Amino acid sequence: MTGDGEISDALTDAINQHTLEGILRLYSPQAVLVAPGGMAEGHDQIATYYEQMFEGFPNVRATPWRKITTGSVTLIEWTLTGTHLGPFLLPGGGTLDATGQSVVVRACNTAAMDGDLIVSHQFYFDQLELFTSLGVRMDPERAGT
């Protein structure tokens, strides 16, 4: 691969094909991935992040609709779709069993490259939009505990 945009295209393809090997091949061994659910450092933790996503949403698909590359950083706006058919980790460490609910979540990510490898990757999405789609209700009585 020669360009940062090509790396992000390859990552989208690997995510949509659910190929962990293809995903990890695009990350530096010391890469850091930050998402609303937490931070993953290195290949083992990054693999766990994607495994959990694929387990909870076995038909998950990312559809990019805008990509901007400047220097060694690429920003992508995308839509994530899938059906919740397996366990999904919730903030605070709980697990949500399969609901059968379909989700459509708008999101954005940035990826910083070093050569042909991602070294820093951040996902941003509206967790409330996702959890509402799954039927999760926030408990105001427990807020802040």
C-alpha cells in the first residue's frame, strides 16, 4: 500500500469481511485504538476489541461516506449497521445479551499512520444512539455511581 487513504480503505474492507488477520496486518504492533468503550493497546487488545464487536454484531458493516486525508492522518465519517445477535459489553463492565435489534449508528474515526501502519486510531460515535437502538434505558437514579 502506498497511501494513507488506501490503508483506511483496506481496514474498512477487513472490518466488513470480519478478518482479524487482515485488520491486525494494518496496525503497528504498538498501535493504540481508543473508542467510547475504552482503549486497546497492541495487537492482542485490538484483536479483542474487534472480536467483541463481531460477536455482538456478527453482520456488522461499516459504510464510509466521507474521507479526508491530510499528511499522515485520515478522518472518515461512516455509518455502522448490524444486528445485535450476541453478547455486547456495556459501560461499567456489564454485558447485554442479544436483543435481535438492528442498529444504524453514525460515527467518525481518525487514524494516524507511520509508513503503511496505523499507530493511533480513535472511534467516535453517539453511545446514547446505539444503546437506545438496543433498548437499553439509562437509570437516572444510578447516574454518577
